[in-house]
Amino acid sequence: MENQKYSTLFSPLKLKGLTIKNRVVMMPMGTNFARADGSISPAHMKYYIQRAKGGTGLIDVENVNVSNPAGSNGTTQLRMDEDRFIPGFFELCEALHAQGCAASVQLNHAGASARSSRIGMQPVSASDRPSKRGNEIPRPLTVDEIHQIVKDFGAAAQRAKIAGFDCVEIHAGHSYLLSQFLSPTTNLRTDEYGGSPENRSRFLCEVAREVRSQVGENFPVMLRISADEFVPGGNTLNDTLEYLKYVADLVDIFDVSCALNDSLEYQIDSSFRPDGWRSYMARAVRERFGKPAVTMGNIRNPQVAEDILERGDADLIGLGRALIADPDWARKAEEGREDEIRKCISCNIGCAGNRIGKNRPLRCTINPSVIDGDVYRNRKIVRPCTVVVIGGGTAGLEAACTAAEVGCTVFLLERSNHLGGHVTDLIRLPDKTRMGDFTDYLTHRAQKLKNLTVFLNTPGTSDKISELRPDLIVNATGSIPVLPNIPGLRDVTDQEGSPIRTVFSMINHLDSYPEDMTGKKVVIAGGGAVGLDVVEYFAPRGAEVTIVELLPSIGNDLDPISKVGDFNMMAKYKVRQLTRTRLLEVQRTQFLVETDGKRYALPLDYGFICLGMRAYAPDLEEIRTDFRGSAEILNIGDSRKAGQIISGVQEGRNILLTLERLGFLPESIL
């Protein structure tokens, strides 16, 4: 049933030969699902069809390479540079259209964002400026090469139309080749393709003109831009409005993004940025040129999307990671089931962290089945099964809900008075509040399951477990901070009146820290994600922050977006970074450390021990002894190995594999 609350969001948009049934657009995001030759894979088909079934109006398929190999953006990128790729895209378009979903595809050339190790040659660009700090030096394109790439874009657009796409998008943002020509930070040319805004936009105009000539006047062409580059010397929004006047008549829809590689935390939004924060940029473009605009940027709440449209900031709402997290976002919003939406928490670990950071296929911290979706819920156990889950954090909740959803009788025992585990502490930090959306989702999901009973304030003792007569016991008791045997550390950490605390003790004492920390010395032992969470809290308050890390670099466990954001933040607030530095002794007023054989003291007003977490499973061995032979026992999440939420949630969903192995659940045919 249509939800009148979001009447604009779920109204159609007609443009030339294209009708989009609603205003929800899936943004083009690389997946690393492609086959090695650059063709569509079965994983691609499942992934996109899930989002079409979920009610998305237009799916803009991830960027495809128009000039192989020089234009390649990744190890397994889709290609549109040869006719042999048309059949696979035709099958995809056919499947999306069958679900009532329109289809577009993003055409791209990586330029200097390519890597010589992947493409077998030196990357190309407007000039010899890298597209990112630390990247290799590209070589400037010749004019003849520019003309050839223009033809490549046009040929790719024609193939896309033949394959059945309803629209094509030209990618001219995000530090890819066309962006490298548009941005004064990377375009130092002195010929007709450099210098003035008109010259810097010439390459883009030629591409747009060629694409138009190949697809015809009645075929929509979309243009993705970085409206504000958010780097020193880069294009501002006003600069972009100036150069867009040269190309505006050649395109039909503006896809208004922002940022470059060196400002990645704006392009792939950090978690603390508000829902829809970018919409002012789309409004500026829309008002200047009178053409439909797409906006995006941490949009998770359907009401935020509706408000953006009602204000006239944009005509279409772009969802990226939100649809990775929940392919049914649109359908749930339209049907008034907002509380069932699995809202992306913008952690950037399974998506950008896997794909950009590690060359892995796309995954998601909160959605353990990105490709297949929730089809497992159609499966049911073939004989009664009772499951007891010990621990109500994210891993335990995922295991409990999954087991209940396939028909098991589930009891969840939680020692504290609330569900959510450590996340309920972390969300008290201003930059981590979005994580609470996931625990809210899990809690709501659990409450709806009549065959799942939650016992709060109930330790998972053998006596209590025995009462429930389980077939399967899942231990998910989480982790605790590591407190190494360093002189003084255990004597003063988290002690009454001591300024030395672990992160969870710090969170419990947030009200005790002054808003203005100017002149206060904060020293943090540990340069991983937790230590940087503490930096994020104190540095903006004016504290003199020092971070001590034994390894050669800080932030080794971070995804690339958080890493760029945190390093920019530390530079802004002049955070002192001491790497290859060992913590020797902890005192109430100072840390004693050693760097390159030199020992010295770091005076402090507040000190924090952030040396990682360790598995916490105090009763597991007793449970294994007491239930040996009568129940299967699993240990999952941080209580098995302390790590990121993504691992524990996946292990929680993997309870299905155990139920299969034990014969309670028929094996999946997927």
C-alpha cells in the first residue's frame, strides 16, 4: 500500500523517453563482483535484482571502463569497451525492467586513479599530478589520445543503449579522468584543455557531445560531478557552476556529488555527517540550470528524503550504501515500515574498506548477505530445535534473530539490563551515534519474533541453560579492553579518582570532561580505531592531544574513508603522533615512553589506554564440560576473537550453516 506520508518520494518522474516510477535512485558503487574479463557475473545479477525487487526506481549500475586497460578502476571492474559485453548487460537490463525498475550505467575512465601494476602501463591524466597524495605520477595525455577517449565514451554509450539501458551517466567527478581535467589541482595544461574554466571543461564537453551523437536526442544523459572538491585550490561550488554552463545544454540530469580522493570523507560520507547534508549543492545546480538534479549523502531516513524533495533541493534521491545495507529500503518506506529498515551506519568497512582498501568483493557490516538478501527467511527447520544464545550484543542478536526466523525456539540470555553490547556505550560519543540505528533495528527485529524470548539481567550460567534444554548453545559474550602487564597500568587505570581510563570508562564519565579543553594535555596509548575515537572526542575541544603507537603508522585497522578523515582531522588540530613508540610505564600524571632507544615522559591531564580488545568468554569452558554430548556449542563474535562488528554479525548469520550440519535445516540450494 502506498504511504501518502512520502507522496513526493514515491511519485514518478518523466524525462524524455524515460519514466522512473519513484524518486529513489541507486547510486553507482563499485562491487568487485565482475569476472576477471570485466563481464557481468551471477553475483552482479542477484545483487542488482534484489535492489530492483526492493522498490528502487532507477538503478545506476556501477562504473564501467570505456578504454581498457588504461581506464581501469580496480582489479575486477565491468567493461563496456567491446561489443562482447553487450549480452551480459542486456540480461541485466531485462531482469531489472521485469521488476519495474529503470536502468542506467555509469561510463568512466580512471585516468590517474588507475595503477600501473594493474594496467601494465603508466597511468594517464591531464598533467603529471597524482590524483591522490602518494599515488604514482601519471603522464599527460596528448591531444590525439584525448580525441580517442572521446570516441571511446561515445562507443560505450551506444553499446549501453543497445544493451537496453534507459539512460547513461558520464562520470566527471571523484578524481577520475574527466575530473582530473576539470580540477585546477590536477590540470596544469597550457593548451586548449587547460587554464580557464572553459578550457578545463573542453574535454568533458567533447565527451558529452559525442555521447549525445551516439544515443540520440530522446535518450537521457546524466552527468556526475564533484560540485565542491573540498581541497585547497580545488573547485568550489561557485567554480563548478561556472564551468557547468559550457556543458549544461548537452546533458539532461545532474548527479551532484562532491569531493576528490584527498577529501574522500566527504565523497563517501563519514558517519557523523547529517542525513542529506549535501542537498544545498544540488539545489544550487538545479536552480542555475533548470534541470533535474540528484542529491545523496547519508540519506537513511525516508522523511529526510521527502523533505529534500518538498523543499525543491533536488528531484531525485540517491541512495548508495543505504541500499547495500537494505535492498528493500524503498518498499519498506513506501509501505510505512520505516522501523524495519536496516539503516546503513556509514562505517565504510564492508563496502569501501573491502573494495577500495583491500581489493575484496563488496560486503556490509550490518547486512551479512549483500548478494542474496533475506531469502533465508523462506527456509524453515524440519524438526524442533531449541537455541540458547548467551550475550545480546550485535553478534548474539543476529544469531538469535536468524535462528528464530527459520523456526527455532530461541532464548537469549543477557547479563546486563539492555541489548546491544558495546555499541550502546559507543553511541554516546557524538561521532558514533549512527551506530545506534543498527542496535535499534536488531532489537525491533527481535521483539517481533514470538519464538524468541529475551531474558535481561540474566547471566548465562549452566543452571539457567539447563532449564531451557537446548539443542544448540551460542556463546556471544563479547570482549573487554586489553590491559597489558605494563608497570603501573593496572594500578591506576579505571581506578576511582584516576585520570587514566579505558574507552568505556571514559564514556561512562563523559560529563566530567569540560567542554573547553584548551591547554589540557590528553595522551592516548594506542593508535587503532578506538584510540582515534578518543582523539575525535578531545581534539576538537581544544585539548593538546598526543597519540602513542608501537607500530610504524597510526590507523592500521581503519577503512580508507575513516583513515583520510582522521588524518585530516589530526592535521587540523595538530595532534602529535608518536609512532614506533613503546609505552613503558603508566603513572597518574604521565606516561613514560621510549622512541628509538630514547626514554622520556609525556605529562598529562587525562590519559587513555586504547591497546585493543580481547575475547571475553569466562564461562565457556564450564559450559562445554556441562553440555558435552547433549548440545552443540558455538562461540562467535568478539568472544571468539575480538574484531569488528562485521565479523560477529556474519558469524551470527552463519548459524544457518550449523543448523544445516545438525540436520535441523535442509541445505540451501543457493
